[in-house]
Amino acid sequence: MTFDEIKFFLHNRNLSRYENIHFTNFLAAVEFQYHLPTIHITGTNGKSSVANFISNIYRKEYQVGVFVSPFVSSYLDMIMVNGVCIKEAEFAEIFNKYAEKFVSYDLSEFEIVTFIALQYFLSKKIQLAIVEAGMGGKIDATNIFANVLTIITTISLEHTEYLGRTPGEIAVNKGGLISQYSEVLVGSIDDDSKDILYQMTKKLKSNFHQINDYVLHSSLDGVLLFDYLPFKNLRLAAPKYQLINASLAIEAIKILMNSFPVSLVSIQAAFNEALLPLRFERIDNIILDGAHNPEAIDSLVDSLDKSKHYVVLFAAFKDKNVEKMLSILSREVDKIYLTTFDHVRARDEESYFLFLNDYEFVTDYQAIIKQYHNDPDIILLVTGSLAFTSLIRGILSEKNNH
């Protein structure tokens, strides 16, 4: 298949199931072996940002592979080595080698792309891999190797039909990534979940670590000056909510310093580099942020300039806590438009019926973009879904290139 044909195939393999029996049988059939040192990241929010920060630090001195999800513009940007995406021909070569077995074992889109990523890392003989889990932990498609460090960023109620109905149950699921005799780092999570993860870690004879506090000294023109001991006067060109993700990355570096030593210069330089797209990304007077749950929306709102006027273009998936997300947004913005987009999981007008008295629903989201784009008095905030913000990013990029 050509890469375009592969994209079409994968899009139709977006299966609504959460199980690992198909992938387990496939891996056994192809005798898959993977032993690269790997940092495994899970959690409700911040996974891709933490992965990006860690990669930016390590790739100054090592060959580093990164796998994140979902994609922003293409499957290619999910798989990188030293900041360079896998090429179409490389992706297609691995896919076509296993295409028949992908079909015969009925693999999902995410399982296939995960496998391609790990095979690509093996072919590139990288020194360290950073892998973002998909939805969860224990039976996640990425949970097929022993890792040197498990990072659990945050835990909140999301995908409850698959991961558990309480933070504690979700913690057990996420903790399923923890490997024996390894390192475990947790971010800002509730005490009960933290205790559960601590007990799981000790049972596996692994070492438990917690994130420490950062000290923010100043914020000027979008640049944050902060300390995270023992490192001082670090500069981060990002919104405030990224400080906790940056701190997690630094703590991870400290934990692995004996195995993967890096210099202070590499750490300092990494934070001045561009962050992931769709994380408070600004194009003209439009901010694109893929916040897709209440916790992320709360962090997003906390980063807004309260002296500015904001209009929100909001689209979300059906399984998200839209009521709470909209409630948080409505406290800080002037107007919220609800909309929908072409995705099997996207809420449509009918599924927003409880909110239509409070917020205007628009079918033509491009009309809203046209209305507010370059309005000097308004900042248009596009949020609610990574998939939706990615779509809008593509539209804006296409317009700016013409």
C-alpha cells in the first residue's frame, strides 16, 4: 500500500474496544522482541508535554525515540527520533511487511501504530525510548515491554467505562505499567491514588518518587523564570500550566542521572525550544489548546490573561464531562460557541441539547474563525478536543500558506 492508502486503512481501524488479546496473539505470532531502555508515561493530562520536555533534554546527548498520541496532522508526527518524524516511506515499509497479519489478527489503529513505532526505534538503534501510553495502563497496547521509569502525571475521572469508576480504580489501572525493579515517578495526584501506586511499586521491588515543588520567580512576555532544585533560573517559554510538566521532566532526568547523565546546559537549553503544538499554541489572535477534560480546562483557564477578551469555539467527544468543562470556561470568557466536526466520537448538536439554552451551537465552525480571526479586540480560544484543535490548526495553516 502507498502511505495514503495506509492512512485510509488505519482511519477505518479506529475500533471502539479496549482489550489486548488481539495484539498479544499478533506479537506472539511475529515473535516480537523489544529490549530498548524505555521511559513509559501515562496519566490523564500532560503526557505528551512531559515526553516532549524529556526528549528535548536527552536528545542533546543521546539518540532518543519518542512515541506520542494522538497525532496532530499525520501519523508521522506520532513517531520521532531526535525530533525528526518518521518518513512516509519508512512508515509504509514497516506497515506493508506486516499488513496481512495486521488484518488477520484484527488489530486496531493504535495497536498498529504502536507496533510500527517500536519496530522503527529498533531499526534506528536508539539509546533511549520515550513512550506515551494510550488510554490507560494494564492492558494498554504500549504495555508490552519492561521500562526503566514509569511516569504517572495526573489521575482524574476519564474513560471510566474502561479504566475504573473511581480515582483509586484508575490508579490501579495506570499502575499496571510499572515494571519490576524499575523507577516510578508520580505527579500531582490525590493521596489515596498515591498510596495505591506506592504499594504497587513496593510489591514489584521498584523505587517510588514524587514530584517536588517548583519556585516561579517571574513571568514576562510568555517566558517563565523558575527553579526546580537543584537547578536554578531555568527559562520556560510556555503558559504557566506547563511548569508542572517541566518539573516532572526534570525529576525524571534526576532519577535516571546515573544511567543517562546529562549536563545542566542540555537541561537549560531544552526549555527554550518550541513546545508541542496545540498546547496553548498561538496563531495570530487564535489560541489552540487541546484541553479535553475538566482538569486540563482548569489549567488552561488559569493561564489566560485576565485583561483580555476571549471567545471560545468548543467541540468535544461524547464521553467527556462537557458540563464541568463549560462551567469552568464560562467563568472567564465572554462567549462560548458549541460546534461539531467529522469524527465518530464527536458530540453533535443533539448531544449538546442540555446546554443549548446557555450556549449557541454553530454548524459552520469556519464561519466563527472567519468572524473573529484578526479581530484586534478578541482572542479566539479553540479547545475541547485534541482532534478538533488539530483540525482547526490544519485549516489555519492552509490559509496562511496561500
